[in-house]
Amino acid sequence: KMSPTLPVLAISLGLALSSSNAHAATDAGITGSASGVTGVDDVTIDKDDVRRRPAPRRPAPAPRRTRVNKIDRTGDYAIGLRLGSYLQAPEQGNPITDFSFGAVGRYRANRDLGFELGWQYADDFNGQRTNNIFSLSAQGFGYAWTPVNPYITGGLTWVLRDQQNTVGDPQGNVGVVSTSSDMLFGPQAGVGIELGMGTSATLNAEVRLAYYMNQSDFDPTSPV
């Protein structure tokens, strides 16, 4: 029986379009007074008569506007694309890295908490490995009032895989071919950073680890 396996590593870079202008600076309310100020009347004495001449009216001060960076993503939703790398290290053989791409959708329940549904497709483009990876995650954001948000993420993941790998046997010999088509599932967690770009776009970079709970200890293609 083989030793237990370790997590899968997924590295991704994503671009998402948001439903709001959360990253835009907004003009706050007008402050100051809009009322005029009237000077005291001047009195001029002439030798023939006394004439009363009002002093010129001073203009009212212009209202002052305060510019405030207002970032509140509560209720925002976003959809975007994701590119990255899907890393597997079989118990036997060398680590395997495949290019991956996919899509993601996110909803921000409030400024600091979000929920995400993602999909990625990883392929070696040689007909040996394909992986459809799905994930459901909750995300906690730091510095959510600024355009740059580091975050942590965690949830569940499952993968539909079809793999034919050439790996080594327990004696270190290479040449054992193993084919598997199945579904694996388990927990996943990671860290990332979100960068606001303009008024309605964000750029994300993140790393995730996934541990598949139902993989077979006797499957040499089981990822770690």
C-alpha cells in the first residue's frame, strides 16, 4: 500500500468585470454656507442734504466639495476569466504541470466577505491528461476599503479527470502506464490578492491547495 498523498497546487491569474463603481472616487456632499453677507450701511453727509448709500454686497462664498474615496462592494457581483497552472505530483514519477483556463463568478455579501464559484480546465494537449476542476469558496478580504485587497479563500473542490500517465514503479523503474477516469473531491484553501483597475474591473492572482479525500492509495496517478 502506498503512502498518503499531499495536496494539489493550483496557481491562477484572473480578470473580472464588476457590477459597480466600487473603486471610483466619488464626490461627497457639499459643505459650507451658501448664504450672502451684507455689510453695514455707510452714511455720507453732503452740505445740502444727507444721502444714505448702501455698501456693496459681498458675494457668498462658493460651496466647497469634498472628494472622498468611497469603496463599498456590498452587493457587487462579478464574472471573469482565469488562466493558470495545475500542478500534480504523483506518488511515483515526476511532478506534472498542465496549463489551465476557466471562468469564475463572485458575489460580495458585504465589504469583507465574498462567495465564488469557479471552473478550470487543465490539459497537457498531448491526449494524456484532462481535468475539469470545479470549486465553491468563501473569501475573506483585508483592507476592503482600498483598491488593493489581500484575501484568504476556502471551500470545496471536485475534479472530473481522465488521465493516462507513464510513471515509475516502487522499484524506481519507469514505464508503468496507468489510465483512470473518475471524480475526486475534497477541501481546498488558498491566498490571493485583488487589484482594482478603474471603475469596474479587477485583477486577481492566487494560489490554492486541494486535497482529494476519495483518491485510491493504489492509484499511482493520484495527485499530491
